[in-house]
Amino acid sequence: MTVERRHTSRRMSQVVVHGDTIYLAGIVSDEPVSEHAGAQTRNILEKIDRYLAEVGSDRSRILSATIWLADMTCFDAMNAVWDEWVPEGSAPARACVESRLAHPRYLVEIRVIAAR
Amino acid sequence: MTVERRHTSRRMSQVVVHGDTIYLAGIVSDEPVSEHAGAQTRNILEKIDRYLAEVGSDRSRILSATIWLADMTCFDAMNAVWDEWVPEGSAPARACVESRLAHPRYLVEIRVIAAR
Amino acid sequence: MTVERRHTSRRMSQVVVHGDTIYLAGIVSDEPVSEHAGAQTRNILEKIDRYLAEVGSDRSRILSATIWLADMTCFDAMNAVWDEWVPEGSAPARACVESRLAHPRYLVEIRVIAAR
């Protein structure tokens, strides 16, 4: 099966496609990073929409999502945005846990595996 | 390849099947949640057995498992139950790390990817 | 699709192959464990090279990588080794977060999914 990579730097690719399975990197919010977990989540989910569209998929085809929160107190703010964004009936398998992220300004990081 | 979802809420699906690959959500213990990591692990693994059975798989077909412990002091209690549960010769690739979970009463969360 | 397991103990397999997809366990450094995150990363990546070679793959075929750091202060030391190791143009989708690991001497744990 072919492997296709997009937005590839020395360190990582943002998108890797293997056959019918799409692996995205852990996505954090773009600069300037909001101090609000909800705003960061919205920005992250917009980026996921764009990346999936580039490889012929969309948010209704997400299989699995991992959500890392720098502090679990962000849980409700993240979920308010997440729950609106997920297409009804197409929610992925999901895990959400607390981990400090690469920079303290990041409150949310989301990684998904999707179907083409 | 088809995508099949089960136990789907607004927020997540507990089971997503893509072709021959099964993605489960991060599973925590049912209410009332025991204070003991071993009992939580036993309940989680029973749920994983049930979810896998629903889609024609079982614990001998697990490919990868992620185990999050709210506190690494639960490591031995979780492993005592895990080691008994895993079928001999069929243990999955596994990673176990410490992360605070969605609610403080949860000590263990387990997510698996399995083969149909 | 067939499932092939290698280096299988009671608790986990280091390598699981499902069709064209390879799941490795979360890999930590071998004993004696260096106190330096860079040296641990180098040892881990050598182990990943060996495991992938055993099943007919290599570091240019990695799809997704999860990196757990016991302390995010190890980020630069880990990345210095990682960036040299990744083949140019073939970097995987990657997420790097902070989690305490099974033993305090472990500073880095890396898990990959790769294509055969």
C-alpha cells in the first residue's frame, strides 16, 4: 500500500495517508494562540477540517481521536466546541486525558485517525 | 472501506470499525466506580470483551493498547488483572503512561485497536 | 487479515503486524538506562530500527509516532536526536506530550505505527 505525506518538515508530517487510513499529527492552535481552551479547540478543529479535505476525507470519517488537555479544568470548554463540531451519528472513538504540552500556551492538542 | 459505528453519542462512539480494524474509545470504569485500580481494570476489561464480541472480535485479536493511569502507583494493581486477562501468546503492543483522567475517581483508562 | 506477533511476553508484544500495518509497543531505553534524554532517545530509536527491520519495514515507512516525555524540559534533547534520525521527506505524523512513565529513570517513551 502506498504512503503519502503532506506538510512534511524535518521533524514531522501533518498528514500521512496509508491506503485508506489517514493519520494526522497532534494538532495545536496556530499563532497567536488564544488563552481560551474553547478558542484553541475551534482553531484546531478548523485545521483538522482543512487537512482532511486535502486528502479527500472529512470530519464524518474520523475513526479515532485523542485529546490532550494541559489541565482537565479545560474539559467543559473543549467539549462545548467539540460537541457542536462532530456530525451527528458520526462521532469517533475518543480518549481525553491530561498531559502538559510542548509549550505552556497550548491548552489543547488533538490527534485523529480517519478513513479516506 | 466501510465505517461502522456503535454506541454513538453526540460526543463519541464506543466502537468504530473500519474494514478489518476496530477502534474502541478510551474506556473507564462504570458507575459506581470502585476506589481500587484492580477492580476498575477488571470492569474495563469486561467492557472491552463485550464491545469486541459485538463486532466479531475478541481479546486474542487486540493489536495495540494504551493504558493511562491517574497515578503510576496503580501500576502493579492494574498489571495483576491485565496479565491474567491477556491470552497467552496473544498480548498486544502496549504503552502505559501516567495522565490525570476526566474525573478524579477514574484511576485507569484503556484504549485498544483490534483486528476483526 | 493475518495478525503476527513478535517478542511476546505475558504482558505485551513488542511488535504486532496486521496486514500491512505494524504496531510497536511503547519503547523505553534498555538497561543500564542513561540519565540523559538524548541518549535514551538514541537507544529507543535503534530498537525501533531493529524491530521494523525484523518485519520488513524501516524508519522511512513510519506513519504515526507518539512521544511521551517524563518532563517537557527534555524536549530539545529528544528532538536533536529525533531530527537527525528521521529520513528527510519521510517524517511521520507525530504527537509529543508530557506523562510520567512506568519508572522514574525513564525520561522518554516512543510508540510508532508503520507500514510494511
